[in-house]
Amino acid sequence: MKGTILKGLAAAAFAAVVFPFIFSCDINTYGNISALRLLYYYGIGALVSLLGFMTTFPAKKHPRLRIPFRILGVLTWGVGFLSLFIDGDGVTVFAFGVLCVFMYFLGERAGYKNFADMFPLSSFAFYIALTVGCYIFARVAAEEAINEAAADIIVAAFAAEFVAAALLVNQSGIFERANMRRETRTALPKGLAGYNAALILGFTITALVLLVFRKPLAWLLEQLGILAMRVSMFIASLFTAEYMEIQTGEQGEPGQMSYTQSGLTYIFEALVVVILIIIAVIYREKIIKGIKAFFAFLGNLFSGHPEESEHPDFIDVFENYGSKHRRRALSDNIYAVRRRYAAEKDPVKKYRYGYRIVLFRIHAVNQRLTPADTVSVQAERGADLFGRERMSQAAAAYDGVRYGDAVPDAAQLGLIDQMTDSK
């Protein structure tokens, strides 16, 4: 049941990608906003989508049928002529036809993909660009009586799509993690649900802030643009006597900018853009790290006590060994782990220290070992070094210790002790 709901959410989110386009074309033709016309478009589009979904069943048995079925999908553009029955014109015929083709292949995608793969993030990037273009159209080219309401509808649709994308990203993460642990039949990490809630909250707050404060933000961006232009013109005036000015509306409100620019002005404007890009590239790691830290903070806030809160001093997988400096630090760290392993009396901690040493040894001879590998994959990576049977036993015991709260017995501790011996 949950999978069906998530698949429906993914389909709805994907179908909404073309909403700004069909909505803008509709108000361009009719000069007013009608929910009934939008329901008409998407109602017929849903039937076309169902047709695309149904074609996947025979195509799975006979793959050669995919080509004629996809040709049929392109031909569904002709369904767009049904807009003529509601007094449409060439614009609505084209837009409705595009919607039908899109909905057909959405249905086909639903037949072949699970919900986690149905909504690619690249489509959300396309949706953002499309929304910006349609918003500008609604503000500039739509009928004056409806342009404000049309712009609000586009922004509200964007906020809803933003939240739907957040839900799908999080649920897809859960799905992938569950699949990774399917072979070992272990539970998901305790902090995962909190992280998901935090990420959804972050997306939702961002969308609501953009929605509620869009007008002040737009005004602020315009003022910053005017300020940047004034600075660049002032600098340019040091090299030229040509007259330049910026005129704004009364009482600080946005107005028209009129000025005469020299070639140097354009050069300085370009330099400002280039400098901003360079700064973003140089500090990209810190920017990304700051964003991750923000979501990690929210995750800890909502998840309560993390699973490893009582053992903050060690980890169980490799991390950050991309540079020579980090590889050297990692090599030094194994000796500290060995010292802790030798001094540890608690069997659970001792086994986990020992298994971490085993991972270091595997990575030394098998560079394919990555932090994302599951316990079963780690066992496969270390089979050549330790033997398949011994490595499988050690990995199975670790799986119970790490995820099942098991306490290793003397035989398991003896096995891991043999495997940590580097001689």
C-alpha cells in the first residue's frame, strides 16, 4: 500500500513538471483562469498516461514491442486537438499535445521503474527553469486583470512541487538503504527517520520562505543589482568622462534604469560576475560542508540520540582517503586503532575495533572498498585476503554486533584477533 502511494506521489510530481507550460498557454489563449479547463487537460492526460502504463506489460514479455509503443507515444500529440472542443486555438493544441506525449511516457516510466527512480532530479531542475520563464510571462504578457493571480498560482505550484520533491528524495533514500541491507536482514540506522524529517522540513521552510517573501526578495535583488551597477559605473567613470546615471522610482520603489554606458562599464560588470564565480568555486567545499552541517544538525535535533552517541570516538568505515595527505593520516590512524583494540576489555567495542582494522587491511590490497559498501560487499572484497569462509564468518559476526546488539563469543573474538594480526 505504501509503495503504491509513493508511486502515485512520484507520478503526480512528475506530471506537475509541465504544469507551468500548459497553464501559461491556457491563460494566453483564453485571457482568464479556469480550474475546469486544467482538470480537462489533466483528466485526458491521465487516460493517456494509463495507456502508456498498460503498454509496459506486453513490452516486458516481448521487448521488440517497445519501439512501436514509443512511436504510439509520440503520436499521442494528436490528442491535443481535443482542446478545440473547448474553443482552443493553435497554442492550446500544441501545448495540450505536448502534455499528452509527456503523460504517455510518464505512464510508461511508471511501468518500468520503482518510485525511487521515477522522478529524476534533472526534471526538477528543468521545472525550475520553466517556472521562471512562465512566471515572467504571467507578470508581463498575461491580461492585466489576471497577471497577479496567475503569478501566484505558478509560485504556489512551485512550492508544492518543491515539497513533493523533498518527500521523494527522502523516501528514495530510505528505499535504497533498505535494499542495501536486504541481504543481511538488518534494521535501518536509528537516525534515518530523523534525518528524513529534517530534510523535508528544510525543503518546506525554504519553499515557504520563497513563497511568502518573494516580493521583498525580488525588491532586494533589484536594489542589489542597482547598487552593483552604480559601483561599476563609478569605477568606470574614473577612466572615462562619459555621462552615466541610474534613475529609480519614487520613494525607493523599483523604477526604470536609464544610463549611457561605455565599454569599460560592461568590462567591470563582467569582472564582478567572474570574481563571484571564482569565489564560489574556491570555497565550494566549505559551502557544501556548511549545507551538510545544517541538515546534520536538524537530523540530530529530530532523531533524538544517534545510534553512535555512546561511542563517539570511532567509526566503522573508511572516509576521505582521496588525497595523499588524507591517506597518510589514515595510515597513521590504524596504529591508534590497534592500541585501543589491544587495551579494550569490552567484547563489543573490542570486536568493532578489530573489524575496523580488518577493513584497513582489506583496503590496503583492494582499493575498490568504499564507505558505501554493505557488510556483505565487505566480505566479498576481503575474501581474497582472508579466505571466503573466514571473512564471511567475521562479517556475519560484525553484522550481529553492529546492528543486532549481539555480544561476540570467545570463538568470534579469537577469529577477529587472528585477522587483525598483520604478520
